[in-house]
Amino acid sequence: MDVTTPSLPLTDAHAHLNCDDNALEELAYRREHAVATCLSTATLAEWERANDLLASADVEGDAPLCVSFGIHPWEATAHEPSECAEAYRRCAAIGEIGLDDLWCDVPLPRQIAVFEQQLQWAADLHKPIVLHTKGQEARIAAMVADFPEPVLVHWYSGPLDIFERFAEAACSFTLGPDCSEEDELGHALLCALSPERILTETDGMEGILWAAGQKTGSTSDLSLIETTLSRTTLALARARNADPHIMACQLRKNFELFYALN
């Protein structure tokens, strides 16, 4: 089967918009190709830009498109959570939020303080959360073990035993653009989770390139969005011996339920 088969309803549960000038073109592509998308914004400037672009995008389409907001751990010194009340109230989910001690220079105590405050905002506003867990998987699993709202773990790459702790807490997971059944964690993500707990994502054009081993490169080939999501959806269906269209429809349903779009 061609991985760009247009009949599959595709779902991108977590995507950062390009910072360059083709963001409107990307939005148009996502609408025209019926890619259900949640745009992830990590600062107030990104939040405002995404909403301005959506307001100005003159593109029709049936696929839902929403925006999440959360102070990313890399941006934990950019804002105080108290400054972000309007974004928290209006966003589809609070995220991505969490902790990172591998790719981040922000002191961990500052990250923890911001994360804890954002968890409280999400609980108070009854918002789902999207987690960034790099290097701090065990700590985060403990912090969200009793969280009262839906939890989505974005592009998990941590220890298998901590994956199991998140799964036992009924967290959902996105399958990143590098997901493969060839390793133990990839097999668990593809096969061990309940079908209702799985979503697909690209992390945006830069995420697709990064997963392909390209630290830099052109983000103008928007067909990579469709190719990547189709490939992941087909891999998931193959791993579960499921019909690809039925699997794709399940992913779309999961997306709409998590982000409360229906």
C-alpha cells in the first residue's frame, strides 16, 4: 500500500509550526489533506502567533485543528504561569509541559516549580495535559500518578519500566515519527497499549527531519507530514493485525476525545 494513500484520515496530535514564512502554507496543507492537528505552543508569543495564523487562514476543511499551550521546560524562565491565565483558559490542552535534564539548561528546580504550577492550573480548569519527559520520566510519572484529567505523554523515549508506570496510570501516548517495532519500547508502544490510548504525531516539520537524522534541512516539503503520519498509522495497524482505515479512524476518535472537540 502507498503510505501516502489519501483515504486514511490522518491525525497529528502534537505539532509545532514552522518559524519561517510558510506557516500559512502549512496550515493550508493540513486542512486540504484532512490532517487533524493540535498545534503546540510553548510561549505566549507562539500562542498568539498560532491563533493569529488560524484566524487569517482562509482554508476550508473537515479535519479539526486546535491549539495547545504550556510553558515548555526549555522556556521555563520566559514566563510565570500566573501571566498565562487567558491562554490556559482558551487552549485545548495545557502542554507541552514537564521536565528535561538532557536537552535543557534551565535549572531543574525552576522547571519543577513551573511544572507544578501548570499542573495546578490544568486541574483547576479541568484541562488535559501533554507531557515532555526527557530524562525525568520517573519523577514526572510520580507527579501525575493521581492527576484528575487526561494525560498524553508526547513522543516517549524513556525507560520501559517507567513507560509501564505511565500506562498503568491510564495515560495516553503519541507515536513519534521514529516509532518502530524493531526495539522493545517501540514494540510496547505499538502493541501493548489499549487502542483508545494511542495517538500519532509529527512534532512538526523540524521533528520529522530530526527523526530522519537531519539536524537541519528544508521544512518546505510539506508532503512529509502526510507521508510520516501514514507510515506510522500503517505500522500501528500492521503490528496489531488491524485494518488501516479502522485504525486511522480510531486515532481520529482518540484525538477528538482527548482534546474535547466533539
